[in-house]
Amino acid sequence: MIVHHAINFWCNYTNLLKSSMDLSVQEIICLPIDEYRKLPLVNINLTKNRNPKFLHRALYAIGISGITLTSYATLIAPQWIEITEHDIPIDNLPSSFHGFTIVQLTDLHHSSIVTLDYLKACLWKAVRLQPDLVMLTGDYITRHKKYAVPLAQAIQEIIIDMGIPVYAVLGNHDHWNDLSETSVGQLGNRWGGDGETVFSALTKAGIRVLMNESVVLQRRADRLWLIGCDDFLSGDFNLDKALKYVPMSCNEPRLLLMHNPYPIESIAHHGFDLVLSGHTHGLQVSLPFVPPKIGRKYLAGLFHVGQSRLYVCRGLGVIGVPLRFMTRPEIAYFRLVPSPA
């Protein structure tokens, strides 16, 4: 019934346009968006419409549609988790790492609006994928540090205690200074925290937090490097320091964790086999025909940038207004495979 009213309204409008222009209804519907702005304004005299209930029906359809979209964006989409699966071909992938699987979780944003019960459900979904490794790419809290320990404990109980190793980096929100702990003169330095509270909570839970450093995973004689950097926006991002002990001349795979994808173009020449990032939330709200902000080139998904491959995950939590629209929360699942010969 709602769709019928909406179609009825559109047909009435396009029929009136058709009568005043030399265009068919199909041609009007297929016009580019810029051409719509050039269409003449049409005076629809609803008081003389043959169907006196037309206006009421149209307003009813618009109202119900608005309620439906709002309910979807606030109640359904924020917890409608999508698991995306990706095969990542890697040159010279050692045989011991053929089929090696990784789950990426990012932007959990535990807060009053992103509950621990919801995040625990996400963690259980990750465990059921039976990955060899879980990588966390920052923003475990939104603002208040009190949420760090409960989340870290949940990760330990659900993932680490199942025997799955977890590696992590910090995000910009993990460096947030609680306003209650900041004097009035320092309010502009809310992003200047050292991230120690979140770092400590994760570390005590058995999570290896990489702060501009690298570790090597070894299976028999085969090796794979994990490199992690502090946040680019509010931390001490230092890729040179992180790469200090990585033999750049070798052919061993190298995976980089960094919360913010912004620096990718300046570091892509290093030839990382996979860079995992988050931060963007996929914009959290994506509207058709509305382009993203200038500079938001890497919003979500897989990108080939120079000699490196970047994946930007939409994350699990929300900030600000607790809604998502056309950007479902995401758990990303990766399988490392050898490049085709």
C-alpha cells in the first residue's frame, strides 16, 4: 500500500511534466541528476485533483517511509553485522601460510550506546570463523576510559582463552583525555592522551599491542611479519621505527596494522602485502547520490595503492548519533593464498 501511494504520487507528477514537456515518463525517470534541476516547476492543484484523498495518501506514504527508514537506521542496521570474506593473493607466500586466516575487528567503540553485550556477540561471531589470528585496528572506546577494561576482558575470555592469538594497534579515540580529568585550559588537547589506559587494559588481557614495532610469526622455517603503528591522528605514528628490524630486502610477507588509512599513499612504496585499517566507519551514514567529503578517498573495502594493498573495514561500533544507513557493521575475514603463477 505504501509503495502504491509513492508510485501514484510519482506518476501524477511525471504525467504533469510530460504534458508540459516533450519527454516520456521513462525519459524523465532516466534523466541525470543535474538535468532534474532544470525541470520546470509544476503547479499541482491538489484541491482540484479528481482524487480528494491523494494528498492524505501521499503524506501518509512519506510519513511511514520516514519512520521505516529511521527505524532501520537506528534499530536494525547498527547491529546487522556483515561478515565479508576475502582471498588475499601474496607473491612468494610460504607454503606453511597457505590458507592462513585472519579476522579483523575495528572501531568497537564500547560506550553507553555500544553495549558490551552487543560487542560480545560480535566477538563470538569472530570465534566461530575459526581464524588463525585476530587483528584489532583501534578505537576500542569512544571517550571514557572506564569502558576499556570490560572490553579487554571480554576479548580475553571469548577469543584468547579459545587459543586464538590477538594483535592490536591503538586508534585516535584510545588517546582521548576524559574531560573530567582535564583542566579547562587543556580542553583543546582532548586527543593528546598517551593511550596508556587502553594499552594497559589490552596488554593485561593478553593482547599484543604493537606501538611502532614489528613481530614475526613463524611456522616451521617459514616467516610472516606483522607491523603495527600508533595512530596517525592523535598518536605517535612512526613507520620507520616499526620497520627497524624488518628485513626489507627479503621476500617474506609483511602485513601492516594502522588505524587510519590516510597515510597509505605516502607509505605504499614499501610494498605491504596487506594493510589493515578502520577509522572511517564507511561514513556510518551513506546516502545515495550524495558524494562523501573531499579527501575521503578510502572509505571502505579493498584498494590497490601503488605497490601495496589496503583494506578499510567499516567497523562494529558507532559514534555521535547511534545510527548506520547503507553501511552495515563489518567483521572482515581474510584468507592468504599464493598468487597465481
